[in-house]
Amino acid sequence: MTGPGRVASLARAPGHGFSKRVVPTLTLIAGEGVEGDAHRGVTVKHRSRVRVDPTQPNLRQVHLIPSETLARLTAAGFALAPGDLGENILTGGLDLHALPRGARLAFPSGATVEVTGLRNPCQQIEDFRPGLLAHVLWREGDALIRRAGIMGIVLAGGEIRAGDAIAVALPAPPHAPLERV
């Protein structure tokens, strides 16, 4: 990690679309996700996953992206603003992609998100901004590198605000690397 984490911005969308609207606060609901967001629920809500098996658990209740990723993509020529990539929480100062599965992100209200895995970037990112997919999904040897944020579930509910500190608690070793969920 690069220092203490902070909430840079928050976003939600009541319907299934790509981008989300920036809001000053979010209410996290334990076991469900973000109040007022289309992906809230105990079972999977992402349309592609619902088509496969609508009864599978929702491991994608909350989507987080580091603000450093947005800065890198903007420097690469993509005009991006908070919420554009569909994230609920834009963070600052945390290397989210380096966290292990099971890491917990705690906010001052007591709200807690457990990291479940990597967001799997798809054609929607390419449709949103042509050429963007290659900047968040690439190969290094045999490894497929995903850098479009991480996903989590809500363990404890509460309100979070832009500017809130984020405390990170790592699970006991050995640490499981993040995989796509």
C-alpha cells in the first residue's frame, strides 16, 4: 500500500448501465451491497452472470477502483471522470489490485467491505471508450492482467462519505491472490 487510504468519490446507479452517478454519500447494506444501486442483492445481479445462474451468490456487491488507475488512463488519452467506469467507490492511496482475497476495508461509520476478487473487464469498457480495454486487460507471458478495479461484499453496513479514511485489515496468511469474480 502507498499510504493511508481515502474515499475519493462515490457513485451509484439504480438501473443497469455502464457509468454511475457521483453522490456525496453511500449507504452500504450488510449482505446486499449499495443502497439504490442496480447490483445490490444477495444473489448475483450482473446481467451476464444472471443469464448463467441467477441463484449464485453476489460476490460483486461493491465495485472499487483506485483513483490512480483513472489518472493513468487519463494520461493515456482517455477522458474519464469519477463514476465513468461504473465504480461505487473511487479510492486514493491504496493499491487495491495488490490486496489479497479476504482483505477487509473499514470505514469510519463501521461499514466494512470484504474483497472478493478482480473485476473482469469486458466489451462494455471497449464500447464506452474504444481502445480502453487494452489498457485495463493485457497479457504478461501466460498471465492475464486485469486492472479495472476490484469487487467486494458488504460485511457490515453503514454510511460512507467522500473523504472518509479507509483502514485495511489483511486476512491471516497465506494470502490468496485476487482472481476474477
